[in-house]
Amino acid sequence: MSLTPVLIGLGATVPPRVVDNEELSQRLGTDDHWIRTRTGITQRHWAGPKTATGDLAVTAAQRALRSAGGGRVDMLILATSTPDHPMPATAPDVAARLGLGPIAAFDISVACAGFVYALASAAGAIAAGIAERVLVIGADIWSTRLNPQDRNTAVIFGDGAGAAVLRAGEPGEPGALTGFDLGGDGALKDLALVPGGGSRQRSDPDGTGEADDYLTMRGKEIFTHAVHRMGESSAQLLKKVGWSASDVDWVAGHQANVRILHTVADLLEVDRARVLIHLDRVGNTSAASIPLALTDAAADGRLASGDRVLMTSFGGGLSWGSAALTWPPIQVSEVLV
Ligand code: UT7
């Protein structure tokens, strides 16, 4: 049996409510020009109070399964840091709502690097013969964890979900994921952190109403580490899979800030025009950002079968990861709300 993971389906979604820079500007003492020039973002989508991460995950997964032409899957991995509940994991509920039967389903929490880690976990399950077809989802709703007064975080994050279907296949096939590079540095966990709500620091322990479950982020430091780690991880991966910079048709990087993506491209000596940019319309959607960017580029025809795609991601943890993919001949619909 062949044991290389091959991408056969992709889908994504964002919630309907558009929050443009103008809307945030009045409240946060910022302006459209600052946000656009410092981040590249013009708008993001925020979920309404009745929408949970699992809801976006179900919609993205339905689209990915349709794109794969249907069929069963025998494992579901959901990358999210904003699950529906602290316990249980969101993935089994998503699997049940999708009617996938009693399959293995679990969450992984690797912040913005989650989708690449979930792909790597799926690759491991396929290589070990544990699963033949795996549904991988990256979904996050960070809008509920943003301090409404913190312009550092509020301007960059958006909500969304993206999903991919992988099957066991051959390394030479279009769609093959041929290599991964993963890493982390927990000594720097404070750079992006939700302090409360876990076992170390309970949310609102004294019942004062002052919960500390907002995301805190040291943006400038994160920026520097993101450039360094994504650049280094991508270079390691290219070496591992035997691609030179000129072999890379597209960089699908984590969509946190256009300046980070362009600097990583410069470090790798890949033309900036080869970097997929989707954050202008959806912001930083955390674990969903890479599948959302891929879906956007596949739907408008930029990604062609056989294109070599370098995925690279970075987020809280700190955690980072890269993956090499040859684009498959799949039908993908545009990102719809
Ligand atoms: O998803 C993975 C984790 N997150 C990231 O990868 C995010 C990485 N970081 C970033 O994208 C950027 O650091 C930010 C967009 C968060 C901030 O941009 P920056 O260019 O690094 O700004 P800064 O923090 O260096 O601040 C520069 C100035 C400061 O003013 P002073 O001290 O120079 O007077 C800030 O107070 O810009 C000010 N500032 C703002 N001004 C208007 C910071 N945020 C804003 C804002 N609007 N939203």
C-alpha cells in the first residue's frame, strides 16, 4: 500500500459579517491607512454570537468533501485554539454532524501553525497505516477572545475555517505532500497568550467579572520571530525535498501580516509575486489561514495542477511548521460565507 498523503479536496468558509478598517478605526483610535500599510489588511469577517468554531468547521469540511467527490474518511483532525468547549474536543462533534460515523476525531492546539501540524499528523497516520483517508480542518474564531480596546490584536484577527481531504497515495502524484519541517520554542510562550481559562490561571477565579481570557500579543517580537522561523523552516524543508527557490511556484504562508510574508519571500529569494495574499480580505484567521488562502487561489485559477507549493506557518507556542505540496487537479469553489 502507498503511504504518501495526497490532497484530493479543499474547501473553506468565513462568517458573513464584514468588519472593515473604518469600523475599527473609530473605536480603537487607529485608521485605515495605518492598518493597510502596517498589515495589508482592509477587512476581516467576525462571527456572530450564535456561531461557534465547530459550525465554521462543518461548512468548510462539507465543501472539502464535495471537492473530493465524496466518499468516506476514517479520521478527522481539527486544528483550533478556540474550540467550542474546553472539554470535550470539538472534532468528534464535527464528525458526528458531518455523518462520518464512529471515526477517530481529535483536536490539536498549535495556534496559527495548527493546519500544517494537522497535515503532518494526518501524514503520520497514513504512513503508519492507521488511516487511509483523513479530513484535516483548521478553524478558529478569535473575535470572541479579542480585547475590544487592544488595537494591537483587534485589527489583525478574523474568523474562518478551511478543510482538506487527504488519501494514501504515491509520492510522484500531483497532490502529494512530500515533506514537512516542524519546530517550536515554549520558552517564548508569553509572546502570544490567553492567560486565563486553563488550569494555571482560572478565568475570573474570584467571581469579580474580570475574566482574563483575552488574547495578549507582543506584536513586534512575534513579527521578528515569525520572519526568522518561517524563513529557516522553509529553507530546511526545501533542502529536505530537493527544491530550489526557483522551483517554488507559490508560497502559501500564514496570513498574519503582508510585511512578514514579503520578508520571508525575500529571505528565500522567491519573487514576492509568488506569495499568495488573502489576508487583505479576511485578516489573520489563525489555523484557517493557509487553507483559506489556498482555496482562494485555487478557485480563481492561480494554482494549476503540478505547481509546487511551499506552505509555511508560525504562531503562539511558539510553534512553526512548513510543508511541501505539488498542486492536484481538483475542483475548488471560491470562499463563500
Ligand atoms: O498569527 C501569529 C501571531 N501574530 C503575528 O504574527 C502578528 C505579528 N505582528 C504584527 O503583525 C505587527 O507587529 C502588528 C500589526 C501587531 C503591529 O505593527 P508594528 O508595525 O509592529 O507596530 P508596533 O507595535 O511597532 O507599533 C508602532 C507604533 C506604536 O506607536 P509609537 O509607540 O511608535 O508611538 C504603536 O502604538 O504604532 C502604534 N500602533 C498603532 N497605531 C495605529 C500599534 N498598533 C496600532 C494600530 N493603529 N492598530
